[in-house]
Amino acid sequence: MIVRDYKDLIVWQKSMDLLVEVYRLAKKLPKEETYGLSDQMRRAVVSIPSNIAEGKNRSSGKDFLRFLFIARGSRAEVETQLLACIRLNYLEEDDVENALKLCTEVGKMLSAMISKMSHNL
């Protein structure tokens, strides 16, 4: 399959699935976290597919690689925030399970892309 657009990238599609899941979970957080953890989670998860899209539309492979690193960092941030929600007893592990699975999957895909691109530059 030829990737013509960032929307063709499976990692972008999966990161959009993660975005939807994290937004669903953020709605369950206590009201006092609206401008704290909830807001931070939403910003971080939006950053993942946004950076993939922006990087894919840049003119060079080096630029794309830089944006993939940023997306991977945001993915780690989201994972950390989800784990914090469990530790703070805001969310149950069962509620977060799918989001954490998607985090792992997106992380592996980003790392594979970064590795492949790094060797090709």
C-alpha cells in the first residue's frame, strides 16, 4: 500500500482511536480535575496524531522523524497520566485497559517507524 496521506498511516489511525478513548475517560474524572489532569491528558493525546500529521506533511524525512519523536513523547505522557488516574483512584484499571493497550500499540508503531527512518536517512 502506498501512503499518500497521513490518514493512510495505521499509526495515525490508531492514535486517533487512542484520542477518542482518552476523551471518553477524561469525562469520567472528577470536576476538580477539569483544568488539571483532564485538560493535560486531552492536550497530550491530541498531540500524538497531530504531530504525525504535521510531520508527514513536512518536506523532508528529517522533519518527519523529529515530529515522530515528539509524538512518541506525547504518547508516554498520556500513558503516565492514565496510570496516575488509576493511582489516584479516579479511574479503575478495567476502564483504562483499552487506552493503555492502544498506548502500547501506538508506542511500538512509532518506535518502529523511528527506527526504520533513522536507518534510511
